[in-house]
Amino acid sequence: MKQKSIVKWLGSLAAAASLFAAPVAQAEEDIVIGGSIPMTGVFAFAGIGIHAGITDYVKMINDTGGIKGRKIKYVPEDTAYKVDASVAAFKKITGQNKVNLYYGDSTAFAKTINPELERMGSIIMAGASFATEINDPKKYPNQFLVGPDYTEMIGILMRHIAKEKPGAKVAFVYSDTEFGRDPIDEGEALAKRLGLNVTGKIMTPPGSVDVSTEIVKLRRAAPDYTIFHGYILAPIPEFISQARKMGMTSQFMGTFWSMDNSMVMKMGEAAEGFMGVMPFRYYYESDAKAPMLEKIRKMRPEYQSNAYMQGFLTAMLFTEAAKRTLDAGKTLDGKNLKASLNTIKNFDTGGVVGVPITIRGNSIPVGRIYRFDSKQQKMLPASDWIHLD
Amino acid sequence: MDWLYLLEISLAGIGSGGLYALTGLSFVMIYKATKVVNLAIGEMLMLGAYLMFGMASNLGWPVWMAIVAAIIGSGLGGAIVERLAIRPMLGESPISVFMVTVGLSSVMIGLVELIWTADQQRLPEFMPSDPVMLGEAFIPPKLFYGFLVAAALILIALAVFRFWRGGVALRATASDQAAAYSVGINVPRVFSLAWIAAAMIAAIAGIVVGSIGGLSSSMGVFGLSVLVVVIVGGLDSVLGALVAGLGIGLLEALAGGYLGGEYKLLATFSTLILVLMVRPYGLFGTHEIERL
């Protein structure tokens, strides 16, 4: 009798345990992408695009059955582009989910959370940062950049310049921020190696309204090419319109974050002929063979920003790393995911990037030069895809 | 020595100094009349610029109409702020009123981000864009015209304080509120008037600043540089705002031109410390100013 009741008790305990165990097993099966996403605040223009990009790709994969039968779960949290909010979001999301992959919203966050990522050892992270410092697999073993780092972006621009006008005079205009200063010294050294002549390095204080002094300096530098870095929009239009009024004939160029089509259109007249480096195709490019872009246009008939493309490609690389890890029969931890990611060679992105991509170190050193055409109101290709070795 | 370079840099500095002086004028107007240190000055400027943007770009009004409406709208905003947030604080400690203005700045940023988001925007081009040449030297056109507007408004303000009854009432209120009451000056109305005028001047400064540097919800930071200007010039001196504005603009330009952009703020704040050590009440300020 006693034995019987113990068996009964054990039975009910097992039943209860199975009730609890069921959702746990389910949660283990999901592959989780966490995200500190700036949906509000100064970086919201990018955050909203990134969020849409990740959401769409995750939906596409889940609609076709997920990865080896496992669904992808995307858990974003708004950070307003503040590092403390980003860290809080990371803690919350990783506390409530078994996160495998994570999207971070800034360089500062990537640097802050790096020791935690290493300690946890269960996650790989990419994000909105292209900081050169993060492109170091030894210091940042669990992170990678979706695109070229800022120095590589400058490198792509320089190669284009050296080809178009050997020995050209180049000036850098950059903001006095970590973002702005990032590629300047390396960029100058590279210019020398390519036989280009750096005639000006002009720094603008952060948040400065009037840049007339800097424009006077730029005129003295008399560059053939002016490269802006460390800005989204202001003060680029004011620089360009004043410089042109002064009779300067320089080509004006930008890097990723000042290159979105809707942002360039806000420059008004100054946008004409504005060039820059872009690692992804633009939403509207229909002449190329890009089945993935067609799918995106079907899902979202209205223009999507370059930030969308970056979010979309991040989700694609995340899931590809997870797929390769599971295919090899390994557990989804940081080390295995990163190792799988680094096996990605000549990978077809469905046209999001115009050439097959290879992840070298922590970055994807490829990009193309685009130029703004004011008649079509579009950034259009001005070079082939440029690979850095 | 490249004299042309020096001349161009100096002209650019004086031009941007004009904007400092104009915003400083708005700050001084409020301080002079109400003894309120208004930390929301940068955000008042931002609000004026966004009002113009809203009417010109979002509603598609002609630029001149948008400018006039933005100035009037800002004046109304100034009146509402004074009536709802500042007047109930009459007689409270200066620190409390000061904190109210800190709160006001957050509210205004929130308001702008709610309506226009935090994305950077550009005002429609409305100033003549042909280069202004002084001999060989190039003066940025927007700075040149901005400077003319600033100079005109400052002259008007100086004249008003000296000759107009309302201006005299404002000065009387500033020097002794109780005495002003006793001779029949409607002190609350003077307060209201000061806030309205200051908000309108800030809107004009905002429209000029916005047309040069673009709009963003963080453009109120410009107000911080202006705080330095008014402290150097003397919190209650219109002339001080003018001289310090031009001086600091020139100094920043020279530091930026000869030392590099990273030395601009260093030069400004070193000057601030120096002036505070030698003349704690500012170059032209009244000696009895209450310190916070």
C-alpha cells in the first residue's frame, strides 16, 4: 500500500515535471537572436531599418521550416542608442532566453559587453558598429562586423581614387569623436602607399553648428577628393555647398552611415555627384541578378534603407553560422558559431552584396562606390565591387 | 604670414559670433527682467527652428510665411511657458526656478522628438547663397546675412531698453521689483513680455542656426556655448552679450584655424575660467548679481 502511494506520488511528480519540461525543451529548440536595437533616439533612423531587416529574414527562414527543424526567435529591445540601456537590454534578454546570437547597437556597447560575451562563451555578436578596433579576432573572439571596418571603407575609397586619378590630392574631414577619428591615421598611411597626397586633415568639434573656419581650411588644402567620415548628415551639406560656391571642384565622398539614399536626398542641391562606399546593394537596384532583393521588394514595396540591408545580411550570416554548426553536429556555443562563421567563403547572399562574400578576420572587406544622380534621385553604381586582400 | 587666411578665418569667426550674440540677447532679456537663469535657451532656439521646418516643409507654406509664423508661434510658446511654469515659481529660490528650466529643456526635446522624430533634418534654403566677397576674402553667405540680422536685432533691443516705456519698465523691474510695483508698473506683464520677446529672438536665432547646421533634437547644445558667452559678457548686459559673442566667435575661429578643431572648446572654456577669476560678474555685468 505504502509502495503503491509512493509510485502514485512519483507518477504525479513526473507528470508535473513533464508539464514544466515541455516548454523548456521547446525553448531549447529555438535558436534565439537577441537585439539591443535603437528604435528611438538619435539612431532610430538606422534602428528601425535594422529591426525590419532582421525581422524579415527571420520570417523568411521560419516560413521555410527554420534551421534543421528549429525555429528562429528574434527578441529585440529598444535602447534609444544609450549604452546603459543597451547593457540592460542584453541582461534582460539573455536572462529570459537561451540566446545564441546577438545584435548590438554601437561601438561603445560592443566594447563594454565584450568581457561578458567572453565569460558567457555562448553567444556571437554583430551589430551596427564598423569600428576598426573590433576587427581583431584575438581581442574580440565572439564578435564580427557585417561589412568592412571603417579603415577598410577608406581603403576601398582610396583604391577607387588611385585608379581614377593617380597621385590625386585627398583631404579628410572628420568629427572629433571615436567614430570620426577611427580610420584617419591608417587612412593617411594607406594613401601614401597608394601614391596619393593627403593635403588636409580637418577635424570638426562634435555638435558644432558653424563649420566656416573648417571650410576655409579645406579650400587651402585644395583637394581633388574630400572624404567625410564620422557624420550622418550635418555638416556635410553645408561643407559641400559652401565649397562649391568658393569654386572648389573637389569630389565629395562619404562612408556607410552617410550613404543612405533618403539621407543623401536630404542634402538638397549639395547631393549632386556625392559619392561614397557601400558594402550592400541599394533597395531599388533591379538591373542586377539579385533574387533576395526581389523578395525584399515583394515583402516591402516601399524603399528600405541601407541599415535594413545590414540587418537583413546580419540575420542571414547569423543563421548560416548556426546552420553550419548544426550540420557539423556541434553545439551552438560562441566558439563553434564563430568557427562556422569563419568557414563562410565565396558565399552567395542572393545579391544583397553584389559579389560572393568571404569573412576574413572579423570583417567582410568588400564594397562598391556609388554616386548620387539628382535626375533619378538615386545613388547609382560608379565602380565595380572592390575586394580588399 | 598668410593675411588672407587670417582675414577669412576672422570674418567667419565674427559671423558665427553674431549668432552667439543673438542667442545671448535672448538669454539676457529673460535674466534682466526676471532674474531667471534660463537653461532651456538652446531648446527654445530649437523649437523655433522646428516650427519653421514644420510649416515650410511639412505643411508646404511659403518660406517667409513659415518664418513669421514660427516667430509668432515661439512668442506664444514663451508666453505659455512663463504663465504655466515660471510665474508660479515667483519668490521661490533661484535654484528651484533654474531646475524648472532644466526640466523645460527636456520637455521641449521630447516634444520635438514626438512630432518630428530624432532624425536629422534640413531647413529649406531661403538665404541668398551667392558668395559674399570682401576684396579677396570669402565670407560664408549664411553667416553674413545671419550676422546682419543679429546686429539689427541687437541694436533694436538696445534702443528699446533705453527709449521705449516698456523697455524702461523692464529695466525698472530688473533693478527693484517692489519699487517697480509701487510706481504702478505691472510686473507680471513685464515678465510675460520678456519671455515673449526672448522666445521670438531665440526663434530667429534658431532659424539662422538651423539653416547653417541643420536640425536635430540635440541642436540645443548650441545653448551651452551661449551660456559661456553670457557669463563672460555679464548675465544682465546686452552690450556684454554682443561683445562676448563676437569675441568668443573670433577666438574659436582662430583656435580652430591655427591649432585645430579640437582646440575650439578648450579656448572657449579657458577664457571663461580666466574671466571668472578676474571679473566674476562678467565683463559688463552688474556687480550685485546673485550667484547660483
